[in-house]
Amino acid sequence: MGLIDSMKAALASPAPTERPDDGSQGAFWCDDCEVRIRDVDLEGNPVCPECGTEMRFERATGRHCAC
């Protein structure tokens, strides 16, 4: 497949879907370990599984990040 064909295929493929509509409002972050856990994936207290410190919550803004 040539470059032109590759570009045509990439432009013709469907756009990736947006974030899943599972009720997530954001994610919990550990600044020390750089661990991210979505709020819907966490049960109980937001504690980092690697270092044990409390994680902070950041609300999703719709920009494909929780900043």
C-alpha cells in the first residue's frame, strides 16, 4: 500500500469513540507515583496502591484528560 492509499484509508476509517458513558466524573491521581485510577474503577478510599498515600481527585474536562 502506497502513501496515498495509506492516507485515504486513515481518513476513511471511523473516528475513535469518545469516553465511555459509564458515569465517570474524573480520576484520582498520586503525584508521587504518577498513578491514575478512574473514579469508577476505585472502590473505597482513594489511596495509592503503590505508596499508600491519599490520592487527589481531578475532574474530567472532556479534553481526554483529567486536568
